[in-house]
Amino acid sequence: MGNLFSQFYFIPAPPVTEKNCPDQTGRVFLVTGGYAGLGFELCKILYAHNATVWIAGRSASKAEKAILNIKNASPSSNGDINFLNLDLSDLKTIKPAVDSFTAQEQRLDVLVNNAGVMYPPEGSVDAQGYDLQVGTNCLGPYLLYQLLLPLLTKTASTSPTASVRVAWAASVAVHVRSPQPQGMILNDDGSPTDQGVKLNYGQTKVGNVFLARELAKTTSQTGVVHAAFNPGNLRTELQRHWTGLDQWITDKFFVYPAIYGAYTELWTALTPELTPDKSGAYVYPWGRFGSLPAGVETSIKGESEGGTGAATKFVEWCRKQTEPFA
């Protein structure tokens, strides 16, 4: 219970903010959903500190507006900021986007899988017919990572150890709004079982934890380190589908501005504490290592370790579903 409350209340001050962010000249960041909410705030900080920033998403108009605002906020920046058109809810759009990106950039230092969807209308599906939350929050980001992995690996080969990273967006839902105790219930093929809109969201956030932990096993070969993060309880567009009690509770108690979630992401992307041996770590608001529920850890462990092997099965399912689009 203490681990849960420490993500809501009495949160330590953010270690890295726009005031002490190191200079990012020469580094390239790709942030999905970077034109709204905490993603926008993260891009704003990075650009102000001279990074090359790519905002990835499906709305060119939102991106253009965000880019203009970001440039106007930091007129003396030596960075660069661009839009990459992709739709995480349509796997067909991701490879063309990556091809466009790699034609323009010679490196990628940090991929922030920030974008997601929460509590869409019952029955919502993505372009391939998967549950919309599973497709947008897990399958799309997994495919994006796999297609960018060659460039990430190339960048890591000539960069300081553990500076090339992939950040996976989780949520406090990992602790409070996922099937207990295991975090995810799988069908025989490794796909998440339908638990209804709210628990399905929690399962996708556990899915991102699974992805971070499973893909961290490749760190020694690729040089790319991973982390999943709970950005914190924030006012953002993510709650656009919320109604009733959830909306009331959020309005009354979860009052942190979006920029605090950006601080969580900033720490995850930049902290020297995320060393190769900590690849796959879980990050609490507003930038500190935290622990996962015991049941989720059991799901991550293999059967030979006394676990269920659910994480491995889920990631393998993601691989199979996205392989035709790679």
C-alpha cells in the first residue's frame, strides 16, 4: 500500500526540470503524442535545451500548432523540431513513418513511447481489428521500437554507455486498475483476455512494463536500455473519455499539471542512474526508481524461476501480430 500512496501523495520534488536540464545539443529524441499533454511539455523542455525533437502522431494540425508554440517559447534555441506522421492505431502507417525518419536522421538517442488511449467507448478497435487500447498502447509502440532498433543500436555504438534509451508509458493503473494479482490475463495464444474497457487499459499498461522488462534482456547486445514509467496522475487529454465517478475523482484529487509528467519522462530519458544493470526498471513520479506489485513480478519471471512466464508470452504475441508490418 505504501508503494501505491507514494505515487499519489508526498512525492519528492522532481530531480530534473527545465531549470537544470543538461544541454542536449546533437541528440535526437522521438516522442509519440508529443503535441499534447505531458508529451508536449517534454518536447518543449528538450527543444529549449537544444535537442533535435520529433513529434510523432496522426494529427498534422495539432503538431503544427505545438511546434509553433514550442519555437515561440524558446526563440534562442539551437535545436530543431519536426513532425513525423504515424498512427499507432494503424500498424500499416508505422513502417512508412520510420522509413521517412531514417531517411532524414542519422541517429536516435531516445524513443519516448508517450502516446496512448484510455477508456475509449466499449468495442473500440484499431485498424487491424484489435482492441483499441491494446493496439495503440502496446502493438503500435512495439512495432515502432522494432523498426527503429537498428538506428538505436547504431547510435548506442558511438554514444556514452546507457545514454540511448527507450521509455515505455505505464501508469498507476499497473497497481490499481489491472487484473489482480497478476496484472494481465492471457488467452492461449498470449493475447490479453477482454476484461472490459477499464481493466483492458490496466492490462496495456502492464503490457508496457512487460515490454520494458523483456526487451531489457537485449541491452548487453544492443546497448539500448529500457525503462517503464508511471508519469503521475495528471490533467491531460488522456482523460477525454472519462465520465462519472472517475472524472469527479480526477477533478477533485488528481490535480498535478501535465508538466510534472514531463519531469518523470525527462528523468527517465536522462538520469545517469539508469545504468545497464537497471535496464527494465520501473520509474515513479517525478523521477525515481520504484517497485512493481508482487503479482506483476511473478508474471515477469519465467516458470523455471517460480513465475508464470506471462511477460514472455505476451511479448511473443506482440511480435507475431506485428511481424507482417515490419
